[in-house]
Amino acid sequence: MKTLMLRAGAFIVLTTVSLASPALDLVSSYRKALDADPTIRAADHAVLAGREKAVQGSALLQPQVSLSASYTHVSDESSTSLSPQFSELIKSDSSGNVYQLSVHVAQPLYNAKLVAERKQLGEQTELSEVSHRHAHQDLIERVGEAYFGVLLAQESLRVVRAEKAAVGMQRDRSQARFDVGRGKVTDLQEAQARYDGVLAKELSAQSSLEVRQAQYVELTGVPADGLAELRADFSPAPPQPADLRAWQAKARERNVRVQAKRHELVIATAEVDKYKLASRPSIELVGSYGIRGQNGGLSATISPDTNRTLIVGAQLKVPLYTGGGIDSRERESIEKKYQAKDELGAAERDARLQVQDRYLAVNTGVARIAALEQSVRSGETALDATTLARDVGTRTELDVLDAQQRLFSLQLELAQARNDYLLGRIGLASAAGELTADVLRELNAYLVR
């Protein structure tokens, strides 16, 4: 009875742990990374700061209101002689407090430079939004690389350990045959050498897995245990649409680097306009309302008891000479505009080439995976045939070892091809500016919990 209770308790604990810690897939890993990665949190703060640029630009053409106030204590002592013939002086002594309050309002009516600055600040906000999208795409790429890196390292270690077991079995068989006088010492030494080589490969594969797991933990903040693995019936699909030019057209419009350079060109153009228009006159509507008064016995010549002033008018400003500074900055901004234009052209070229490279990689990846899957099946058949031939005496142990290692090498190559295909899908979507969490949801179809 006690044993049954212990088993029931263990089942409840395991069930609770399983429910509390479901296997992580790509989407859940991305969500974990959104909370754990400091780079994306910094990008979130950066876009919030960048959105304020548009607000600042709108404020340039809004009324500017200021308030000034003062409160001063005045002590006045004066003496006056009636005339040169009289030595008697008339003295006065007064003190009191003088207060002053005024409100100033200025509303730009025409200021071409401020208009250019407003456009520039608005584009800076748009640039921050593009940078934010780029940060999210970069995070998705890093999550994909970390996630599939762990799966590849796990599969590599599994294959190496299977190879270790197979080679170890062949070594033991060679040892047994040698012990009864039916085997060659060279076969035994060859089997031992290959076994030692597999041990070194196992250590390397184990180290690689630990590194990949550490990278995943650093990115997501959770252990890389129990990740959803690739389905046994993994069937890659070619890019849709199956048209390279369509993907390149997407990249020309949506690639985040191209979009960023496009906004930078608009900002540089606005910078040219800002200095080109700086020499134009500006007109603004100005107004002020002020109150000045005193309390105490101060003379009216120092401050009236109460004085109210209202001023409304228009103000014209015409820059005449600035020492050549504005002209120099205009020439500088023109060169930077040309620089931004050329950088945009380079970004568009790089996007086209990047899309072409990744599109072809995904396309060829589909064919490569199919070919390697067939090669693995052929390798398994060849191993079975070689093993049978060895048993009847027409093949040697070394022939079996060669067939085994060819099969394991093909299995590793197949795992790498699948990894390259999945990362290629992410890279193609990134180059085309379409990399979102939806792409991860699509790739989740290749995983099984």
C-alpha cells in the first residue's frame, strides 16, 4: 500500500512538473527572449524616445508662451538742495516692494527653416520605428539561431554516440575474433583507432552542445531542456512565391536597412533645406501683457502704484550676415545628402543580393535535404549488405566500419542541411522585411513537442 502511495505521489509530482514546464518551441522561446534580452529592451526605450521627435517637430510651429515675474524690495533715500544760495537740503526717505508680472506670446506665421526642421524631426521618429522593427527582426534571427543551434548540437551528439556504440561493438568483435585466432591484429588496431577518434568527436560534440545551450539560456533566460524537436516526417517546402524577382521587389520596399537609409536621405535633404532657407526672413505674431506696481510709499518715479500694458504686433527678422557659417553648413549638408543617396543605393544593392543568396539557399536546401534523405536510406542499405557480406566471409570488419562511418557522416550532413534550411527561411524573410513572429509560427509546424 505504501509503495502504491509513493508511486501515485511521484506520478502527481511528475504530472505537475510537466504541466508547469511544457516543452518550449520557437514562439515561446521568442516570448521568453522578449522579456530576458537587454538589447530588445533597450530598443523599446529607444523607440519611445524617438517618438518624441515628432512631438518636438510639431511644437516648433505652435505658440510659444512664457511667463516672467519679479518681486523686489526698494529702499529710496534722496536729498535735494533748493538753490545754490541755500544750504538747506530737502531729504526724503521711502521704501516699499515693487512687483512685476508679464506674459509673452509668440506665434510663427512664416518660418521656412522651422518647417524644414519639423519635417526632419518627423523623419527621425520614422527612423526610430524602423530601427525598432530591425531590433525585433534581429532578435527573431538570434532566437532561431540559438534554438536550431541547440537542436543541431543535440542531433550531432546523438549521432556521434550512436557511432561510438557501433564502432565499439565492431572493436569488441574484432577483439573476440583476434582472441580465438580468426582475426588480424591490424583489424583490431584499426577498430581501436577509429573508436578513439569517435571518443574525441564525442567530447567535441558535447562541448558544442553545452555552448549552444548556454547561448540559448543567455538569450531567453530559461534552460534549453526539452525543446520541441524536428518532426520525423520533416518535409521542407520551397519559398512562396516561387519568384526571385517578387522577393527582391519586397526587399526594395520593406527591407529594414533600405527603409532606414531612405529615411536618412529624407533627413539629409531636410538638413539642406534648413540651411538653404535659414537666410529667408521670418515673421511671427507677438504679444505681451504685463502688470507692474508697488506696495509701500515709493515715489511714482520709481514705480507707479499700478500699471497694465498690452502689446500686440508682428515681428520681422531678416538674417543679414552670419560670418559665412550658414553657407558652410549648407555645403556640408549637401555633401551629406549625396552620401546618404549613395548609401541608399548600396543598401538596395545589398538587399537584392542578400535576397538572391537566401532564396537560392532555401530552394537548393529543399533538393539537398531530399538527396541526403535518399543517401541516408542508401547508406543504411549498404551497411546491412556489408554486414551480411562480412558474416559470410566476403567482406572484412574494416569494410563494415567504413560503411558505418559513411552512414553516420550522412546523418550529420542531413541534420546540418535541415538546420541550414530552417535558418535560411528566417534569413529570407528578414532580407525581404517580412520577418515577424508569424514566420516562427510557420516553422513551428516542423517541430513536435
